[in-house]
Amino acid sequence: MRGNHVLAEAAVRAGCRFYFGYPITPQNEVPEYMSERLSKVEGGVFIQAESEVASIHMVIGASMTGGRAMTSSSGPGISLKQEGISFLSALELPAVIVNMSRGGPGLGNIAPAQSDYFQATRGGGHGDYRTIVLAPNSCQELANLTYGAFDLADKYRTPVVILGDGMLGQMMEPVELPPEVQIKKLPHKDWTLTGAKGRPSRFIRSLILDPFEEEEHNWKLMRKYERIIKEEVKWETAFADDAKLMVVAFGIAARIAKGAIKRMRDEGLKVGLIRPISLWPFPYKAIKELTKKVRHFFVFEMNMGQMIEDVKLAVEGNGEVHFYGRPGGIILTPLEISRVISSYYYQKRIG
Amino acid sequence: MKKVFSRPKSLKRIPFHYCPGCGHSLLHRIIGEVIDEMNLQDRIIGIPPAGCAVLAYFYFDIDMGEASHGRGAALATGMKRALPDRVVFTYQGDGDIAAIGTAETIHAASRGENFSTIFVNNGVYGMTGGQMAPTTILGQKTTTSPGGRKEKRDGLPINLSEMLAIAKGSAFIERTAVNSPANILRTKKAIAKAFRVQLEGYGFSLVEVLSPCPTNWKMEPVEACRWVDEVMAVHFPLGVLKDVTGDKKDDH
């Protein structure tokens, strides 16, 4: 299946019944799939909205009623959704937001790039908030992480971002899809707006005029984020046991890097890989732990260097952090990366 | 003794924060009465805006979900599609609906989304201190149209309700006012009709309410009420702009 179809099917199987979107390449297969699929599911709602701004606010409306809701877009459209993501965070509403990112800034192009790392992990919207950010690197992981994203969003009442890219959305791989959840069996939400029948009326708002109350709301969010940091960090390592140099890469770049590392291993270079799967919360501790054995970190991204800032924060000066990246939608080959990393490896006399 | 007047059940016992002579308090009360009379309190969901009425959830004893500036129609779309058997209404000011939220509103109306909108038009951005609104009429002084709104500098005001009446998906659009007892009663009837239009599944319904803002208009409340009739209603004529239900004009 094609990545964008995998994502859409996994969302429906996770109980997503409300999809609101707007066409933008390279994610158009998501709304296309959803329009067909949700029309055949009981209670399924698909709307092609007039804008990304409208679609994220439709997500807010559906989420307020307790439904599992999703929207998807790519870079420029995600910029427009930032208002809604800030509101989702403030209102403590679950939602899944997909960014099949492309070259930027501005309109950029429609080729795969990872230039939205800052936007995804720092939040492009206003205010003190965080969003869980998951970065799959295969169609199978796209299915699994999307499926799990709805549970995470509900568990923490917070928006979850799936950060893919044009390549992941377009590539085709065999996938084992997760089973369909029974919506009625999902955990009860005791905060939804459904009409005040047999209970006191409720309201959901983000305007808190009293600074002391707003501060308390911020602390409440912070305590939630601390729980997420404690419980939801995901990463993966490969060839790490005897590695003298660790490549740090996420998403599709990690997949390419893995190919490069295999090539270098064949030549006897002790190179390993750590791949953050959750970009927020970032695996700071896991990388810090690696500094006990490894002095050299090589960050590879399909951008001009964004995640490298988190890697440096994780390394805390206990190692050298080197960077190689190409922005603009350039897809590197494992050969190119292996050459760059090997040359660094030999320059530093790591072996 | 027969009780002839009391606080609507669907309003909480909290005093309004609105300025003296402001139309919001009246309008809240009317909506509360309609909700009571139509027995909707346990199945209606309101969407307050950013603006003076942002705190509406403190006053209405119904479920309410706050929208960001201008996005009420999008939020209501998501909500109503998720819960088609509930009654959903947005409460929006002129800056909210006719400037920043124009796209959301026109498209919701065009899709025939089956919710209702109460559009409070007082011709200024009230909460932010009286700046020029999309509905500020020519010559009207605001903090950002010094010397009065001028066509060449500031452009012309928008008649949003007329635009929405053209939309094929809209079912009922009426413009009323809350500046006199007769107009208040008429507004109440229009709101009840809008909710009925929604209950019967006709599609998008909207009641635009011309509402005095003595504070930002720098007028006495009585003068502001008169100004609604004498000046505002000339630019924004009262009456039914669209009704697809087939009811006779004054039936509701």
C-alpha cells in the first residue's frame, strides 16, 4: 500500500470518524482515501474544507464532542493550522495532525524534505505548549504510529503530530494493518460537549483572563508534558553495541542512513544509528547515555540542521556533534551519505 | 399568584459584565428564553466567539465550546456533523464573522451546514476598544477611522447577511435589532425560527442583530438606540433576507 493510504486506513481502524482536510501535495491521497472510506463507515464524516484554517477548527469542533478527529496537510498548510494547534493544546483536546512535509520555506516544492522539524517540535503556534511528534520511517511504522497516535491524543488530551515527508507518503510497501477498534469500547471521556442532558452544563475555553488562573493552567499543561516526557519517549538504535560514531537521523533520513551504515560496516567502520521516533518528547537521555561510550555524533537530516540542536542539548558537550544535510527536497543516496560519514570518520581518526 | 416574569432557566445566576446599554445582555436573555421555551437546554451546544461575548459560557447554563476569532462556523461544522441530533449555534460579533471569519461563514452557509448563527452587529470591535469593523458605516468615527470612515481610505462596509442570502445552502437569514421592545420581540421570534429551521434540517440559518454599543459609539444608551434606527438600519435594513421554509413572511 501507498504510505498516505496506509496512514488513512490506520486512522479509520483506530476509530477516526472525523476527517477534515484541504488538498495539498504530497498528501492528497489521504483526503482522497478518507472521502471514500468514511462514507462507508457508520457516523463517518469527511469534509473538504475551504482552507487549512477551517479544517483544523472543524477538528476542534468534532473533538469537543468526543470524536476521534484528524486532519492532514503539508508544510504550507501546516503553517495555517498552527492557530488551531495552539487552541487544541490550550483547550486540552485530542486530535491527530499529519504533516507529509515538503521542501520549504514558502511554497518551496513538493519533494520530500524534513524542514518542518522546528515547526513540529517547537510548535509554530503561539503560547507555551508542546505537541507529541511522531516520525515514522516506513509504511509499517506509519500504520502503527498513526494507530497509536489516537490513543496518545486521548490519553493526554493533547494534539499529536505525525511528521512524515513526501517520500513516506508516496512510497509503497507491504503492511500488516492493525485491527479495527470498537469505538464503543474506547475509554469514556468525561469532558465532552454533547448537550447537558442529565448532568450539569460544561464549557471548554482557552480564555483565562486572571493571570493567576492562566498560570495555573500553564502549570497544569506543564505537569502533563512532564508525564509525557517520562512515559512516551520512543527511539531505536542499530549497530550501537560497538559503535565509535553514532549517526542520529529521524524518519526517512534514518532509513537512508541505515543503508549507508550497512555499507560502512562492510568496510569495517564502527558506525551505529540512533533514530528518535518521538521527536517530542526527544530521547535526550538515550543520547546522553550513549556519550559514555561514544564521542562522535553525526547528525544527518534532509534540511539545513534542525534536530542537531536537540542532539547538542542531549550530548551536553560530552562529544563532538557533526552535521550533514541537504535541504530543498533533495533525496540523498546511501552511497553519498556513506562517503560523507566515512570521510569524517577517517579525518577524526575514529577507527 | 401567577409568575409572569423570571430569569430563564438556561441562564446561570451570574450578573452580566456588559456595559450599560449594550445589546449583548438583552440578546443573551432572549436566547435563554428561546432555549427554555423550545425545551432545548439539554441538547443545545453554543459556540461563543472571541470578543465582548467571549464570556458567554459564564452566563448560559448549557454546554459551550469557545472558538478562536472568526472560526465559529468551522467549529460548529465539526460539532454539528459529529452530533447531528443536537442543536448547535454560534454567537459572533461583526469583526468575528464579517472580517476574520468571512471565509468560514460563507463556506458553512454554502455547504448548507445545519447550524444557526447569531450575528451581533454593533459596527465596531467592542472588546478591543472600538476600532473600525467591517460593518462600520461611512462617516462613523472609530479609533482606527479618525474623522469617520472614508470610502477612499477605509473601503466600504460589508453587508454580510445579504451575501449569505445569495449562498444556495442558506435556509433562513433575517436582520433584526434590539433597540426597542418591538424589535426585541421580533429578534426573539427570529432566533426561535432559526433554531426551528435547524431542527427541521433546512440548513444554515442566521439572525443578524443590530445592537447598540453606547460605550464605543460615545453615546448615551437612549441615543444609541435611536442611532440604530435612524442611521444603522438605513445601511443594514431590517427584515427577512431569505426563507426557504415556505412560511409566510410574518408567520414566525
